[in-house]
Amino acid sequence: MVEDPAAPVAAPGVLRVGPAGAGLAGVPGGAAAGRLRAGVVLPVDTVRDGWARVTTPCELTRWMPVGEGFGLSQPVVVLDPGHGGDEPGATGTGGLTEKALNLEVARRAQTLLNSKGIPTLLTRSDDYRATLDFRVAVAKSAKPQLMVSIHHNADPDGSRDKPGTETYYQFRSSDSKRLAGLVYEEVVKELSTLSAGWVGDTDAGAKWRLNTRGGDYYGILRASGEAGVTTVLAELAFVSNASEEALLSRPEVQDLEARAVARGIERYLRSQDPGSGFSTPYPRQQPAGPGGGTRGCVDPA
């Protein structure tokens, strides 16, 4: 992403907190009543007299001086590293946390995409809690062509002879479906070069999941769809599986996953390839894991 400290933000969009952090006030020009750490990306909905009204990762509405942040050029891609802070996600038997793995893969994919001339933004830049609605607000404000939410899985149905990668797409979006098929295709191709005791669900692949009202089950897909952002949720591998966890803890395997995600995104943007691996999901009664809300949330100071 391009950062311009001379002109931090002139209009609603997104900004990144500068290296000294940023003070937050209740009104424009008011005394700081809190701070955010450096690097946090924030959606901006109003700019007034040198102050930006932002939404914090815990969904507080505050004002910050625009001079304490960097304006960001409009990204083509938003990457969303799942979980963070006191919401670790799945944890492997060896202690590898999904939140850390998601962030590492997202950072590496961001570097690769930027190097390809595809400006990319992360919804979460470090290890802190970020609510689901905040993540969607970042994407809505950034107005990207697509978003990929990066996760690693747990609770498989059983053993498989190949990786149990899953990519979930927005049920009513043909663009989301194509993106899911391309990311799935690339991730499975790369992971299949490795040796592991693979596990997965029997319906692994590029698929949908609906709630009882017929909408997308996963909040990140449902809310981003309502905001007009084409989104995919990718469960790249099973961190809960000791064999896969041993691989995923290696930096070169994190690079491999990042390359696969980046290549799937690049193909979506620069080709008409349809993707593959589409699967019809079986009905699921078990709810997804908790988290993503504001209860107990503490902003990254």
C-alpha cells in the first residue's frame, strides 16, 4: 500500500496509525481519552478540520488527528487474518495458534501481491482483537475488488489422501464462487507437494454454508456481501492435526500457503479461469466457534 505522510487523509477511506501511535478523542479537537498503537488500520467515515472520525477494532467511534496517521491508496485486495488477541481460534497440540498462523500467511501473501502490482491491505496488522463488524467496515471503506478471510481449521471428519482445504463463498455471488474455486485449486496444488497425514471433512472443497434464513452462515461473508464486497473465507489446512501443525509451523510452508493464496487471487483478477474443486456441502448443525463480537473487547493501545 502507498502511504503519504504529507497528506494523511483528505476524505473518507482508510488510514494507518503512524509510528508514534494516535490519540483518540470524543469530539474533533477534544482531549485524548485513549490511544491506539502504531500500524492499526482504521476505517474513516468523516474528515473535519484536520480530524478523522474512525471506528476502532472494538467498534468505538472516535476522532483522531489526521496528522497522526498515514492515508492509504485504495487497495485492490483486502486480506483478513482471522481471530487475534484473546481470541486465538484453533490451537494445535504443539501450541501453534490459528491467530498467529493466519497473520503470518496474510502478511506474506500481502508482500507477494504488492510485488505483483496488486495493492493489498490487512484488516488486522498485529495480534489484537478485531470484531467482525470492524473487519467488514475496513473492507467497505477501502472499496477493494475482493477480500479473502484467512483461517486454519479444526474438528475434521477423518483422514484423507489429500489436503482437506475448504473455501467458503457467498452463496448468491458467482464472483465469490469463482474466487473460492481458484484459491482452493492453488492451495491444494501447493499443499499436495508435501507429505502429511492429511485430515478433512467429507465435503472438502469450494462450497457454501447457509443459515436458517437462507443467507450466508458465516458473518464475514454475509456482512461483506451486504456491503458489496466479494469475499471468500479460506480454511487452508487443519492446525488441530499434529501432522499438519508440524508443517504449518515451518516458515517455508507458511510461504507456500501465502503463494497459493496470492496466486489464486491474481488469477481471479487477471484471467477468466473458472476455478475447481466445487463441492455440495452436507447439512451442519454444529455452530461455528465463538468470538468476533464486542463483549470484553479491548482496543490495541
